[in-house]
Amino acid sequence: MSNRTFTMIKPDATANGHTGAILQMINAAGFRIVAMKMTHLSADKAGAFYAVHKERPFYGELVEFMSRGPITAAILEKENAVEDFRKLIGATNPANADAGTIRKLYATSLGENAVHGSDSNENAAIEGDFFFSKLEQF
Ligand code: CMP
């Protein structure tokens, strides 16, 4: 699993019609999509996914945002997937993201930053399993 990462195209990017362009960037960067679904998280599900941030001041805002509308969840495969994907998406705050990154192109703010990318191999596996059964991971 160490060459896999997990991503979500968040409600802001979905509502703004950027899903196709973001998936195209992901493919063009050499990632293979090995699981994918479009879904709408309940507040409970969004809260559970981001439980690690429960004590942070932005947790309520994050849960409200992530349950506001549909998202696309996917597992991506590539050598060095976690690190390379974080480079492709850019800094958490789009104001600090490098030119040409997904967040620079499509994110609007720190809270509404278009995409999620796992921060470690361990979390990539946990997050992928949160959305997909083993039968849905190819
Ligand atoms: P993500 O990479 O999905 O992981 C946690 C998310 O919390 C992060 O992207 C941001 O969207 C959000 N986040 C992090 N810091 C803040 C903050 N200070 N205010 C609002 N949202 C934040």
C-alpha cells in the first residue's frame, strides 16, 4: 500500500465544476485511479473522517463545509504516491501554493481548498478504507 494515496475533490471544487479538470491533472501526473466514487458526506461521516482535528478551532467549520455538497473520493497509485500527490496539490492554504498546483488553480481559501491528500502512507490506507471496501480497491 505504500505507493497509494487517498484524495477527495471537495464540495467547493465539485460545485464549481472542476472535477473533470482535476481528475485530468491527476492522470496527467502519472497517477492511476484504483478506486473512485462520488458521494455526499453526512455531517457525522465528515466528522468521523476528520476526527483527528476534533480539538482544532476550525473543526466545526470543516465538518459543515465537507458535508455541504457532493465530493469525489479516490485512491491513487503511483511510485512515491503520498509525497508526489502533495506536491501536485500544493500547500494547504492556496495563497501559499506553487503556481500550477491544483490548489493554486482551483482552491479559494484555506478552509475551502478544493482537494484533500493523505499526509502519510499509514493515513492513506486508513482513509482509503474509510470509503472503499477491499473489493472496491483495484
Ligand atoms: P485537508 O488537507 O483536507 O486536511 C484538513 C483540512 O482542514 C485542511 O485540508 C483544510 O481544508 C482545513 N483547515 C486546516 N487549517 C484550517 C484553518 N486554520 N481554518 C479552516 N480550515 C482549516
